[in-house]
Amino acid sequence: TMSTDAQILKALKTKCNGPLSYFELAIVKIDQDRRKVFLAVGLSSLFLVRRDLEGIYAVIPFAQITKVVQDTTSAGGVQLTAQQEHYATGIQSTPLLLACENRSMFLAALSMAWQVDSMCRSAVVLPFPKIDEALNVKVTSWQKTGFAP
């Protein structure tokens, strides 16, 4: 899978300036554009890194993630809601719509990192704010993107 490529992991760790527990190539709908990005799960933030590794679209601290929706009508759809002021300048809207190749692995890694971060901040185990729900917006399908498994 994408998260086992040592060279990409090393480059992403350098770009994100810290350790990562998971990464994968995904599609994010930013306003009206669809972009291929690396989702990188760090110690206390989710990073949306440009596919060419030339920049970061967003750094979203776990403390600011308020809701994660797993789309029940698609294999890879995720909707992420966070307090908007923590998005990079290239992102003007929330929630973000994501299409993940390995959604279950991404959500497991995000959930674990989110809960560890939450415990470190509050000394209380809080539930990860994930729900299963049908989303009415389709980001895209993997088969149309050119990087299907």
C-alpha cells in the first residue's frame, strides 16, 4: 500500500517536520477543485500535502477536528469538518470531502492518533467523532483518477 513506501514516507516526514503514523494518496475537494494530495497523519495534526511534495495545502490540528463522516454510499468517501481558521490559505471551505483508496486504514490511523492527542491534552479518553452517513456529494471514483490500485 501507499503507506509502506519508505522514500515517500521519508520525504513526507521532512515536509511535515515530524513523525507520521500513516500516509496515503487521496483526492480532496477544495472549494470547486479536486486535487490529488497525500494525507499524512502526524502526532497532533493531519497534513494535506501536495502530490509533488512542493507544499502543504493544510495542517489541521486534531484538536480542531469536530466531525468525521464515513460515507455509506461509497467505498472511499470521507467528509472532515474542522474549525476553519486552522486551514491553510488555499482552503476556504469546510467540510472537506476526501476520496481515500484505503479508507478503513486511514480512519483507523486518524482515530488512534486523534485519541492519543486528546488523552495527552485532557487526560480523558474521548470518543473519536466519526459517524456513518450517506453523503450527497461525490468527490470522484478511484477508477477515473489514474491511480487506482
